[in-house]
Amino acid sequence: MTAVRPAGLESFLRKPDPAVAAILIYGEEPDSVRELAQRAVRKLAGSLDDPFAVAALADQDLASDPARLADEVQSVSMFGGQRAVWVKGAGEGFLKAVAPVLEGKVRGNTVVAEAGVLGKSSQLRAQFEKSPHVLIVPLYEAESRELAQIAEEILAADGLRIGPDAVSRFVELSGGSRGLVRREAATLALYC
């Protein structure tokens, strides 16, 4: 198991390690978890909505058919290239289905799973922490430095800059949510 911060996920995505079979992203901010999962899927498969490159599954799908995850992991893209298996709302169904992947018995496409808050007693978290074939990205409460960086990056994409005092005040007024800071920074860029 390797636990990394979101920046560590970005490093991994620039040069994926073939030994990593699954990525678990979890936290209390569903928007931020979803955004990181989208980035991972897009980078691994080149798309979010191409059914030949991305197999999007929900926990309910896996609860009724646990073998489907192994099938999707081992499937080969019709047009070549890497596929991604994107599991939304990972929970008990996913836990049962992912066991062969965590044990290294099933290899192939990378699984990107997103989940809500997983406490220390969570079985899903415990099983991922035991496996050497995974990457875990817990999203804890954002630090003001991280939020400032998010705002600066969004503004810089539109050729805008913000001073240190202004970004500090902006983060203070926007709150501690990554998603809210992103939306507010995009709104500010639009008005500028």
C-alpha cells in the first residue's frame, strides 16, 4: 500500500507504475474526490465517456455481479491502448469484487475507485492498506496553502495573477472546501 497526497497522485499519473492495479480515492468532499478520480481516469484512459476506454461501474453493479470487476480489469480495448475501470460510490459490493485485484491474482486495466469517508475501522480501507498493489489517496481537510494554490492555478489558466494578501483573503472568504474554492476562483476569473 502506498498512501499519497493529491500531488503524489499527479506524479503517479505522469509516469504510472505497472505494479499498481488499483487507486482508491476517498474523503469527505465528494466533489474533490470525484474530480481527482476524473483526472486519474482521463489520464489513464484518455477519456471519461468513451465506453471502449472506460468501464464505469457503481457499487450496486458489483454487489449483484462481483465477477464483473475482474472481467473489466482483464478486458482488452477493442482499439488498443489502456482502459480504466472507474468505480463510483465504492462500498461493500466493491470490497467483495476487488479482493482478487488486491491479492494480485487479477491484472490488467487499472481500477480507479472513489469512496466517501472511510474511518480506520472501514474494511475497504483496511483491505487496501494491506495490499502492495494499490495507491491510496485520502483527502483530508484542505490546508490554506493548498487552497491558495488551487485558486492561483485556476486564475493563471486565464492569464490572471493574484497577490499573496488577496489570495489569503479569498481563501478565507471561500471556506475550506476545495470544490467551493475552485468554483469561486472560476467565477472570479470569469468576472475579470
